[in-house]
Amino acid sequence: MSNYAVWIDHKHAYVFKFEAEGVEELQLKSKDEHHGQDEKFYHEVAKQLTNPEELMLMGPGVAKDQFKHHCENHHHSQLAKAIVGVTTMESHPTKAMMLKKANEFFKNYHKWVKNY
């Protein structure tokens, strides 16, 4: 089982898989030019998240929330249960900024969880 962080908007998703050996990174791009096929894109992103222990979602707009609802309503119950946080982040961040935000989130999340 792994921890994941996903930065997502309607056109791109950056998937970061955190493991003891390091971080694996994957970039996905929507094939839809007009946002009409978001569910198909969300399904493609969901397929990349195998055996998540914890999943953090981030992004600039509503796509992160829509992806969360997609997981809850489209046979991705394991993903929905793994979601531990959804946070807003600016559009067009660097990969370093995404990783920093994810690392800070998980550090604070684990600190909080261990105290309760």
C-alpha cells in the first residue's frame, strides 16, 4: 500500500506515489478539448492509483472535488475511503511546489493522526 498525492485540473493530472524507495511520478493529459468528458479522464486517473493507503488531492479549481465525487460514485470505493485531504493549490505550479505541498500535508496529517 502506498500514499498518493494528485494535482488535478480539467486538462492535466500529476500523480505522485510515495514509497520507501522514493517518489514515482506520472503525468496524464485529458484527451477532451471541451471538458465534456471529465468522467472519462477521472476514470483514467483513478486507474493509476493502485492500493492507496492515503490519498491527498490538490488543484486550482473544482476538478479535485469532482474527482473526489467521481471516486465516491463510480465504483472506486477503495479510493474514496483513502482520501484524507483535499486542498486548493494554484494553477500551473512546478513539480517541486506540488511535492512540497504534498510532503507538508502528509507530515501534518500524520502528526495530527498520531496524537488522537
